[in-house]
Amino acid sequence: MSDSSSSELEGPVLAGKVVVVTGGGRGIGRAIALACAAEGAKVLVNDLGSDLAGEGADPTVADAVVAEIRGAGGTAIADAHDVSAPGAASAIVDRAVSELGRLDALISCAGIVADRSVLKTDDALLSRVLDVHVKGTFALVRAAGQVMVDRKEGGAIVLCTGPSAFFGARGQSAIGAASAAIVALTRSAALELRKHRVRVNAIAPTARTRQTEELPTFQGIHEGSMSPGHVAPLAVFLSSSLAEDVHGEVLGIAGARAYAFRARETTGSFSDGRPLSVRELRDVWRDITRA
């Protein structure tokens, strides 16, 4: 990473910037929206205000975060689009540009809960998960990326995925599949947009929120030790010029621990050029899988 100027280290790192935060009404998204505003950004807070399954709508959820930002002297507007709806991504981005003047960063946190095993996930639930997490996220990256490319001043896109994309999780087959798609989108879009100075990265947070508090992982864990507040600084960092050389990373936050996910191939086993037989594959299995 390049050296940062003293002004970036001393003053608000998002001063003069406009940031869109989807899913910004509660939990991690809310913490990120507040942190962006505290670092000088004008914020569009998008949240449908739905329940955990993505049903219903309550515009006051986004309104409350906007009121909190304005009460602290910041600038923010509320938006209640459903990110999975056709045209919603473009409408969200267009509002940021028309009402706040520009778009410097998109932070995509909108998501739903689908605690079902693969055998109990019906088509309707699978479609809803993919619509919100994959199609909605893809559309946001496309809309925000186009604005940033056209403006020719660069920008930052930060997506939210989950550790299940790498390790799996019981009862999270649909969410895990969607999370893996977001990882692939992050890395592919980062390669495509880097030449335009648009950075694309992802966060895979582990935090206690209304979406996770009932999971066995969080039983007995105090909320303050793995709070949304632990995640927010990383999102702000990735949205700022302090991370101007960071591209295609998937970063984890679990309380006090910050880390990066890495995908690596093993050295593998080599044949003499002919296809290995089924039994030969069994014989060299340890060589194939050895790290």
C-alpha cells in the first residue's frame, strides 16, 4: 500500500465523500452508516425495513438512522428501495448522485435470514435469497461501478459476504451459496474495474446482530465482544483513500480479530501425461490434497 498523507491520518477520512449504505437501518449496516457519517461522509441510508426473512416494509427504520446522523451534525438521506426489485439499484445510485451530488463509495450490507438445510430449502426461499444477496448485489455493483467509471475519479465498492462461503455452515446452504457468489463477484469485479481506479473488496463479518443472535455460535457471547461496531471501521477504511491499493480482498472481522481469507491451490500430483485411472486417483489422493 502507498503511504498516506498526514491530512488523511489526522482529519476525517471520508470528508467530502458520498457513501451509499444498503441495509443501513440496523445491525452492521447501521453501524457502518453512522461510522461513515462520523468520518465526514454524506450518507444515503437504504433499508427496506423488512423482517428477518425479508418480508414487509417499514421506512422508519432508515429514517431513524438518518435522524441520528443529522442530530450529530451530519448529512444523510433515507431510501426504502428493496435492493432485489428491478431497477432499484439504479434508483438508489441515482438518488445519491442527484440529491447528495456524487457517489464515492457503495457499501452493500442488505441481506435476509434463511436458516434452512439444503433439503428443507424450497424454491421460493432459494429465489428470495438469490434475488437479495446475488442479483441485488450484482445490480448495485453494476450501477455504482458505471457511475464511478463515467465520472473518471475512481471510487470504492465494499460488499458483505459470510464465512460460510469458505467453510460452510449447517442450516446455511442457500446463504452459503449466495455468499460464495459474492466472493466470486468481488474478485472478478475487482479485476475488471481496477483500471478505472474503482476498488472492489468484501467483508465477511462475524458479529452478534438480530440475524445471528439465536445461532449456537453466539450463545453465551456478550454482544459487546462481537458487535457491529467492530466491523464498521474496516468498511470505512476500505471506502477511503487509505485503502487506495487494496483490490479484490475478502476480509474477516470477528470481534477484536481482523484477518484475510485466502484461496490456494495445492501443488497436486502429476501424471506422465496420460489420464489417471480411477484407481490411480485413489492411490495419489494424498498427494493431490496435501497443502
